[in-house]
Amino acid sequence: MSLKITGFETHDVRFPTSLTGDGTDAMNTDCDYSSAYVSLFTSGDLVGHGMTFTIGRGNDIVCAAIKELAQRLVGKNTEELFANMGKTWDHLCSDPQLRWIGPEKGVIHIALGAVNNALWDMYARSRSKPLWKLIVDMTPEELVNATAFRYITDAITKEEALAMLEEKAATKAEREVHVREVGYPAYVTSAGWLGYSDEKVARLTKEAVQAGFNHFKMKVGADRSSDLRRGKIIRSIIDDSAHLPADIAPRDPNGPDLIGKNAGPTGCVLMIDANQVWDVPQAIEYVESLQEIKPWFIEEPTAPDDILGHAAIRKALKPYGIGVATGEHAHNRMVFKQLLQAEAIDVCQIDSCRLAGVSEVLSVLLMAAKFRVPVCPHAGGVGLCEYVIHLSLIDYIAVSGSMERNVLEFVDHLHEHFLYPCSINNRGRYNVPSNPAEGYSIEMHNDSIARFEWPHGSYWVNEHAAAKARGVNGH
Ligand SMILES: [Mg+2]
């Protein structure tokens, strides 16, 4: 049915996570996880919801940018927009005046992530499919047309992408059945925030092992002796088969899914994340000094735009068997293109809304598959886990065709605010979203928006001062 986009509304929604130390790392010490949320409306019942993630102050600035971009969709015919989402994406990011305050970076680009994701959510709802299913059911031509291709054809042409997708097309159905059955591999970050005490880290790590997880990530970079101490605590738990659930056998650390990941005797893997705190030489020296805790990779060792810096760190750490991962702050597909071309990363960490929505994510999935670098999306925050399971399913079913070496970040915070929250099975893997009404799984409960909207929501007006006074502060 032909509908027109008639309008939109935005919401600046902020959750008081700074009270508990959730989300603390070496760079981000005081986070109030926030959603710059947008709903698109049509001349019919069809709606689309999207958001981008911030950590508090500035969320209002992103909402202002979202309003400017969403205005470009008002009056448009939905079927014409859906018919070529790559062209639609080009239209959204090429406003002749807004472009000046990017282009394709910073506030304007993450705002575009919210708007593009809302339109994809609407498209999926219009076909009564979850977003991942909408995309894996596309023909290779349709998928390539939905992708942002400008500025990446020196790394991958449309013809190469088509050939890659065609090669995978015949076996898509088998992979879909398989992943619905076993779930998509995940890892936990929630045990290793810097703001947590040693006791809390140990307790949360034991709980995560019991829940079936076998990849764990710890924040580093604020204090070397504390990093080593916490790393040893985590390793002492994950490497001890006594902590494994009774019905889970240790995995072979030299198996094809774990080789090269510095897995311990039980097949468990530790990763570390510095959130950009170091200069390049400092990163190399610091990570060398943590080699005893045997990380698979160091994530975000330095400035996210420093492609050659990441390449230098990767080269220097190779003799120790420690890899480099980055991407959650890589602001567009060109940064990923160069990280791949410069052989700067072992793991590609796309973000669902720092990249400007699904269309730009597809371009990075295609490039990573061509360069044979596994995609392990960034998640956590608020809403990111709900989003990224869709992206990893697209990668596995339609693009790269593999998942057992990949791991998708999982952080168990704030899922209760969503109508279709993500979930994890008893093997520490994401369940496949399968409600035909859920679109991109990002619709938030109206009462959560009303309670946490900044600054006039009932939580911020009535409850915050009292919560702060009670001193529920984990730092
Ligand atoms: Mg990170």
C-alpha cells in the first residue's frame, strides 16, 4: 500500500547509570546511558522507530540534528523510499547545507543513524518481518541496492559484492535454520567495568561462566597493577573447569573456533578494552606488560581515527599473539575501508548507530567479508544489543557465511525498556528475534520514555535527587 511519511517526533531519553558505575571504563567515567529516539509516522498505521546512543550530555544536540534530517523524509512515498534504500541513504546524507556540519562524521552522522534505522524499522514492519529476515530474504541485487556504496569502490565494487552474495545465496536457508536452533555466539562485558570492586568482578564472572558464556571482556588502561590483578581474578575463574556448569564440557582451546584467541585450558577467552586512552607507543608498551593475562585482542588502544597507529600497534603486538580490534567509534565506512586496507585490525567492531544506520553497516559487512576479517559488533549501552543481533544474523546468513569465531557483545543492562528485548539462551548465545511485528527491535515502552525523558520525565523531576542522596554509587 502506498503511504506517505507525514511527520516524526524525537525524545531525549536518559537513564541514570552513573549512579551504579555501570559502563565505566578508562575514558568514560560517568555515563548516563541515553537514547536519542525518533518515531516516523505515515498516512496509515505504519510507523518506524529508531535511535542512536549517547552517554548523556549532548543527547539534546543529537535530537536537534535528528529533526533536521527526518524533515527530509516528510512527504515522501514509503514504497519509493524502500525500493532503493541505498539511494534513499544518499538522499538523507546529502542535504546541501547540513552536509557542511559533517560530512559523514560527528553529531550529524549519528543522528542520521537514528533516522536511517527508523526507516529500516518501518520497512521491516511493512513486510511483517524482523529486520534481519527482511534483508536476508533480499536477492543479491536488492541487497547491493540497499547498501551505501559511495567512496568504497576502490575496496569493493558492486560487481564483486554481487558475486560474493550470489556465492552464499544457495545456502542461506541452511544457515538460517542452524542459527535459529543454536543461537548466535555472544560475550560478556558487564563483569569487567572499571568502576566495580574485585569482589563484584569475581562474582559476575562466575555468574557469566555459569550462564554458558566463554568469551569475557575487561576494561583496562586506568591503572596497570589493578588491570593485572583483575585480569588474573577473571582468568583464575574462567580457566578453572570447576566453575563450568555441570552440563558443559570444556572446549578445545586449539579447535578451529578458538585457535589464535589465546584460549585457556577450558576454552575460555579474555579480551581487553582501553577505550582510546593511549598514544601509540604507550599502547604497545602497556599491552606488552599485560601479556601474562593472555588477551585475544586489545580493543580501541588509541584514537579511533588513527588508522596507521592501529596498524603499528597490531604489528608490534603480533609476536605476543595479541590482536587489535576497533570500530565502535569509527565514524563512517571510509575509516573501516582504510583499517582493512592497512591491515590494522584483526576484528571489525561495527556500531549499529555510529555508522549511519543499516545501509552503511551493510557496506562495512561486505568489505569485512572481502578482507576476511570477522565482524564482532559493539553493543551494550542502551538499545545496542537489541539492534546488533540483527546485524550479526545478516552477516552470518547472507554475507560472510560464518559465525563460530565471531562473538557479539552482550551487556545485561536496560533491556526492560524495550517492547522486544534481546535474550540469551543457556549456552551464552543470542536468541534469534522472530516476532514478525518487531522490525528492528528498538521500540521503547511509552512509560519508559515518559519516566526517563530529559529533563522533565518523572524520574528526573521526582526521583533523581533522592537516589543521589541515598548514595547508590558504585565507584
Ligand atoms: Mg569498547
